[in-house]
Amino acid sequence: MRLTEINLLGVYVAPLSVIMACAWILLMIFRRLLVFASLTSYIWHPALFSLAVYVIFVSSIVLFLTR
């Protein structure tokens, strides 16, 4: 499947921006789960960890949609 522009109220939006927004929502949920489970104390660099998980989420969504 090709990723094509998404018509959002008459404005064409790049599909990557929608994917990035979905990945950001997933990241916020994942971070809340880590805080709830008290696992954040094991993370050495929280910002770097968040970036890595965000990249994993974005790439996973792209791979899932283009399959």
C-alpha cells in the first residue's frame, strides 16, 4: 500500500504527520505506564529513552501500514 495524502477538512496532510501524531499518543501512554509501574528509576537518560521509543513506534506504524 502506498502512503498518500490524507484529506483533513479540505487540507491535504502528509501521512507521516498523522503517523507521528499517533506515535506520540502511544508514547505518552507508554510513559504513563512506566511511571505507574515505577520503572522510570531504571532508565539512565529519560529523554534519550523517550526518543528511542518514539522512533520505534513511528517505524513500526510505517512498516505495519505499508505491508
